[in-house]
Amino acid sequence: MRDLMENTRDRYRRRRRLRIIFLLALVAAGVGAFVSFGPPGLYARSGTPEFCAGCHVMEAQYEAWFYNGAHRSAKCIDCHLPNDNKARHVAWKGIEGMRDAYAFYSGRVPDRIRLSEHGAAILQENCMRCHEELLSRINEDRQCWQCHRRHSHSTTGAL
């Protein structure tokens, strides 16, 4: 009889623990969805160059982009986030946004911001996506910005 009562108590505790975990996951998903899409226009606003320059230590990069006529019509997210499908874009926007927020609020922003290996791969994908009509006439072994140095943030005179 005692074993039966202990088994019942254990089952009750496990169910309760699973319910709590499920509710916490549901609340976290709700908060994440609200922060991402809830406040009016936040998702759209977070894709603008002004947003990037406003909350990051990116004023110099923003100025370089602003005065660089070649890609002025492109937003930061057009080049620096994957744009091959919506799910990948949204996932990386969240990952990169949280990484940038952590670096900014923890005071770990480097003096010279450099493109990561992953960022370079995404940038190359996007250059090739936008300029695919020229791909037959270029050497694809090099990165686009190796030849087009004047389009780099660091060579437009603002850095």
C-alpha cells in the first residue's frame, strides 16, 4: 500500500513538473513573439539602418553607408542577414540581434568591428544574389569586397 502511495505521489510530481515546464515554455514563446512582432512596427523598424545606428555602436558604419551612393538603397539587413528564405532570415535576425544587444549592454563591443566568418559567408551570398547577372563575368574565388573596396564601410572616408 505504501509503495502504491509513493508511486502515485511520484507520478503527480512528474506531471506537475511537466506542466510547469510546458507553461514556462509557453510564456517564453509568448514573450518572444510579443517582443519580436507585438509592439507596433518593431519588427519592420528593426530592419532599418537608422535602428542599427541607434542602438549599436555603429555610427561610423552608418555614416559610411549613408554617404556611399552605390548601395544606399540597400538596408543593413539586405547585406548582413540571409535573405534566401524567411525562416532563416528571421532566425538569424534574432540571433544577431541578441548577440549585438549582449555585446552592447555588457560593454564588450570591440573598438574595431570586424565581419565574422559567418557574416562574410552571408555577405558573399547576398552580393551574389543581387548581382547574379554578373556572375558569369567574375572570378568567384574571391570575395566581392576584395575588388570593390570602395563599397566597404571602412574605405568610404567615415572610419
